[in-house]
Amino acid sequence: MARQKHPPKIAEAMNKFKFEVAGELGIPLNDYDNGDLTSRDCGRIGGTMVKRLIELGQQVLVANYEAAERRKDIKLVHSQKRPKAAKGSQVAARTAGARVYYVAR
């Protein structure tokens, strides 16, 4: 099975990420020829990249889970008129002119 090519923006971002990781590890990485690098150094760069990408993915999963939990606490209320709020309420100021309102349960 042939290796899939990444879109240009993703490939560029990964390349920048690779150079950033190499710089942090103190490994001299060049744009053109890296024939003088050892397999150990290349593995350190790739391994560190994978480790950070996994951490980033975990953070995204946690953020998505927390957002879904917050959405469970909000119910959607359709209304033709604005809901009446107490004087000086921030809810009334934020929802002025809207037709769909989110109200905490």
C-alpha cells in the first residue's frame, strides 16, 4: 500500500514541528542533507514528535468531552418573543433581538 501524501499545509506544519523538536533536543537538522545524523537522533526526533502529538490529541479529546458535558446542561428554547428577565439581567442584554435562546437547566 502506497503512503498517502499530506495536504501542503499539513506537510509544512509537520516540517516546522520537526525542526522545532530537533532544536529543543539540540540536534542539528538541515533543510537539505541530514546524512550525518545517527539513527538514534532521528528516532529521538520522531519519538518526541509522536509523544507530543498524542498529548495534543488527548487534550483535544478532553476538551471535546467537557464541551459535550456542558451542552447537556443547556436546553434549547424556541420562542417568538424574548424571554422576560429581571431588570439589569445580563441574559436580556445578550439575547436582544434573537429568536432562539439557550437557558440553563
